Amino acid sequence: MQFSSKLTLSEKNMSRKVVESYGRSKERKMAFIEDSDFNLLGLNQQQDCLLITGKRKASAWALLMRQSSSTQNGIGLDAFMRNVADVSIGDTVVIEKVTPLAGEKVILKPVEEIIPGISTRVTEYIPFGIKDNPLVIGERIWYAFDSTTFVFDVVDIQPQNAGAIIVTKDTKFAIEQPSRS
């Protein structure tokens, strides 16, 4: 008896088990999937990225998994990407194709209170730290500045009709001010 190796939820997304990724890059957010999944999702390696839904949302460039690393129904995520999606090896995530647009604006919400006056400087430098990477609403980002790590949730992106954006040198960032009670 032959079983299907696909756990397709719909034509646009599928669930996959998180496995260790042996491809790493400090500059690029990457997710590695099998050739068959690449074809099922209709991905173009030069233009498309994945929306990864674990406990949190994440986005990454879709790359082909090496044959030697291939595992049936797996998605290879390195430690950084597992942290972004808030998942561990062996967890199941839902993946779908998104074709990102050039980002115009990103609204961030700090996870912890930021010292007044720092937010302006941080928003000036964030684009350089994550340039050429995709972002989606609901994603969490970490940014180190002046020996301090700042943690933000992405609460809005523009253009608003984009499923994901690519951060460019022209992308503007703003930090949502915490509401005062």
C-alpha cells in the first residue's frame, strides 16, 4: 500500500514538520523545503518567500533543501528562524507562498518599554539590519543597538494589500507608542 507524502491543507498552504537546517546566514532569513513542496506551492526561488505560521508568524526566503538533508514532509529552519516562529524541532508549522512587495512603511510595537529618545535612533538603523528580508504582520524582530537588544512585533506594513514586504533602503519604520492608562 502506498501513502501520499503530502499533508496538503489546501492548494495554497500545507503543514510541515520542523527539522534542523544546516544552511545559515546572518543576513538572510531562510527556510528550506523539498523540491516537491517547492513545485506544489508554485514557488520561484528568486522572488517568493514563505509565510510560516507556528506559535507566531514568520517569513523567510524559500530555498531548496539539499538532497542529503531531505526529510519527508519537513521544513528546515535554523535556530534563528525557529525563534522567530516560536517553534522547536519536531513541531508542525503551516507554510504558504507569498510574493513580497517593496516595503513602504513598517509599524513596530515594542515588546518592552523603550527609553524615550531611543526609538527615533532605532528606527533610523533598523532598515540596515534587516534590509533585503521579508516581513509580515505578526512577525517578531530583534534588533541590537548600542549594546541593547530591542524586541518588536510587526503590527502593520504598507502597502497594505501585501501579504509580505521586502525591507529596502527606502522602507520607513515607525514605533507605535504604548497607550497610556
